[in-house]
Amino acid sequence: MNEAKKRFEEWLAAPDMDEDIRADLLAMKDDDDAIYEAFYRDLEFGTAGLRGVMAAGTNRMNIYVIRRTTQGLANYMNKTFKDPSVAISYDSRNGSRRFAETTAAVLAANGIRAHMYRQLMPVSACSYAIRQLGCDMGIMITASHNPKKYNGYKVYGSDGCQIIGSVPDDILAEIEKVDIFKDVKSMSFEEALENGAELIPESFEEEYIEKALSYSLPDADVSDLKVIYTPLNGAGNYPVREILKRIGVKNVFVVPEQENPDGNFPTCPYPNPEEHAVYELAKKLNEEKDGDIIIATDPDCDRVGICQKTKNGYINPKGNHIGVLLFDYICKHKELPKDPVAIRTIVSTPLYDRIAADYGIEVQNTLIGFKWIGSKINELGDRYVFGFEEGNGYLPGDYVRDKDGLVTSMLVAQMVAYHKARGKDLGEVMEELFQKYGYYQESVKSFEFEGSAGADKMQEIMAFFRGSTDFMGKKIVKRIDYLEQDELPKSNIMEYVFEDGSKVIIRPSGTEPKIKVYLFANGADREEAVRLVEENENRMKEIIENE
């Protein structure tokens, strides 16, 4: 506690302290627990960059943490590259524009050219800018689908992929040398624009949309399709609507309450297209317009979810199901390259492998996180066909190296129009895939552990699973500790396969204070697959909540 209190006092005494941050500091002045949580450590920097609650403190997202991090990054870049440059993008979250401008100003003060988008843009736009502008690195200000109190700072390499390997540790080593108040070089954003920073021109945004459009599969007539779209108050509003218009969708209806950028996300506290609750307003609009499909993108427009009214009511296909539906559609309509390869993470559905085998496509596995898929694409080149992760992240093209809500939304619309012409809804198409390849069932459960005590608890839980050989009342036929295997980079993940063919994977989230459990099963019919998953789900819930 003494170290946290010391840091707090240093912040409180710092000259020219931002008024909002000072107000936060004064509000916690007599609350030792709040001081400890805000200052007991530095906000962790890793392959996902930074992500945390926006507030005062070294363990929080604020302009001082952004400045220190950017100074460390600048020191790393000036040691590593000649005449370095960075692309910067940001989403609709509270503080995102200011954090982006702060980042550009620190970079400019360190002699690094910063190319920043004029307006909020999707994650894929950052990756695209890095590659097209020949930048050495990129930064995206976002906390993806987290609640409104969060923001983040994702760092990319020159290939447009999130940093991996030794790079995060090398950057962290430079950050740790920086005194948060004494060592940061900076200037105003206006001065930065006169000293090496520049706004990316509107024409470049047009090129980005045109490149995404090149991945269209125009084998379906979308002219009569009615699309209900919600950007969930995020960055997808303009580019997604624009690309749908350009492929010929004449009827795009945007949920008005969720149309404009708003970091408070007033109608969806969890702006995550995986959550059924975010579709309630879209369903009302769908009833009014007699829509064919509801498409949702999260605040930084890298995740895509869908909802459709079918003969049996509304369905919200899981991320895995959207992935295999898109994959099957792409394989049917795209000219496949020689020796084609599809990529999935270790927590994506095995049904993907069955479909790939039918089309003669090799499947390669990666760890969880789209950075691993992006790095694989660099190796594969033209052999790459499709990549996805169960958390509603898809990459149908290779023009970027991260999840892409823009191209995915376009292909979803085309896919729905194609199946509509056959008289099928997506529920029926999914049933066709099950009948052809077998019934696969998956589920993901998250268990939250907030604060320092929560972080300790997550370590205890992972230690329990790592030391267990019989915890489910089932015979384990395969056990993988991803800290010990050599096929993939080492990671804090445990996998168990049981005698009945079901499987569970357990890991701490890399971006949220959660333990995530992934459950898999396949059966002779849907009921058997569901039963196996539910049995394992109930047992895992009991273990984690009582461990």
C-alpha cells in the first residue's frame, strides 16, 4: 500500500495536472482501497497493448499513461527504425480522439511522423493505413466491445498485424525507463500538425473502401435485400453503410438510437454483437421494415454479429456459426487458390475443419487472438482463403491483418441474399451443414474477477486446473498445457478432451478481468451435442465459483 500511496501523492502534487484527473484524485483521497487499485501497478502492456478503466492512476487509462507509453514506444522506434512513421486510428469511445491526438503529439515531439485519420475509423482502417503508407508501426485507440468505462491502445507492426514475439517486451522495457511526468516529450496537437504529424486525407478513406469492395462476391442479387444495420454508436456507421450501398443494397435502415458516435453507449451498456440484448431496438425496426437481416458491428467495427427473423422466430447465430456459414459461402463462390489454407484459433469450432476438408482446403490452427491469424497470413500469401475466431471476428480478405467488420458485413449481406433466393434462412442453412457434417455444439462462459484480488483469484484458478488430472468426473483422454507444448507459442491456456469426445479450454482473458471457458461437443443429433456441452458447462461453473 505504501508504494501505491506514494504514487498517488506524486500525482496529486504534479504541476499542471489535468483538471478531470485532479478531480478523480481528490475523490479518492480518503479511500485507501481506491488508491491501491488505481496505483498498485502500471497498467499492463503486452501483445494487446493497453486496456483499462478510464480514470486517474498508473493502473488506469488516462492521458499521462498514454504519454508515457507513447514516449517509450517512440524511444523504441528511434532506436529501431530510420525516419520512423506511425499510422493512428481511433473509435467512438469517450476520450478516444483526445488519446489519439495526445499520441500524435508525443510522437511528433520525438521526431516521428504520425499519420492520423480525420475521423473515427474501424480497426481494419488502421491496419490498411500502416501497409499502404509504409509505416513502421500503428496505433488504434479502442477497447473494442468493452463497457463504456474502458479504453485501450493497440499497437501494430509494419505488416499491419498486432505486435507479437519479442517486440512487446522490447517496447515495455523502454516504457519502464520513462518517468511519467519528467521524461515525456510533448507539444500541442496543433503544433504537432506543423512538426511531422498529418491528417490522413479523405481520398485515402475512399481507397480503403474501394479495396474492401474488391472482395465482393457478386453472385447474389442484393437489390431487393432489406438490411437493418446498427453500428452500436461506433466507427462502422459510415464505411459499412457506404460499402452496402456500393454493392447494390438499396434498402439499408440504421437503428437511429445507435447510429451516431456515442461513447456512453446509452442503449447497450455492453456494446458487443455477441450479446443478444444489443439487438432489441434493431428487432423493432426490423418488424417495421420487414427486414431480411440485422447486422451489428461493435464500436471499433472489427466484430460482426447478425440476427434474423426466421419461420421459427428470431435467431442470433453464434460467432462460430457465422464463421462456418461465411466460410461455406465463400468456398462455393470464390475461385480458390492453389494449395488453399484457412485459419482458425484453437477455440473455433471443429465443424470448420470438416467443411474445409470437403473443399480440399488445409486448416491451420493458431492461439486465441487475431494477431496470430494475421501473422499466419504473412507466411501464406496468396494461399490464404479465410480466417476467423469464435468471438465474432472474421477476415475474408488479405488487404489487412486484423478482424474486419467492413468486408464481413458486405459478405453477410451477399450471403443472405443468395440463400434468400433459394428460399432459405440462415437457420435452415445451418441445419443443412449439421446434417451434412455432424452436429457440433459450442459454448463460451465468462467469469469476472475485478481488481487486484480478482487477478490473484484468476491465478489460483489456473493453477488449480493446471494441477488437476480428474476434476470433471470424466476420463481425460488428452490434456494440453499450452505453457509446455511446442507446436504453438506458449500461453496460459489449459485444454482437456474427455472420453465422450467433449472438450473444454480454460484461459484468462487477455483484455478483460475474466476467466473464459470454451466448451465443445458433437453428437449423433443436436440433443446429444447440447446435452454434453451443458453437462460440462454446469460442472465448470460449479468448480470456478467454488474454487
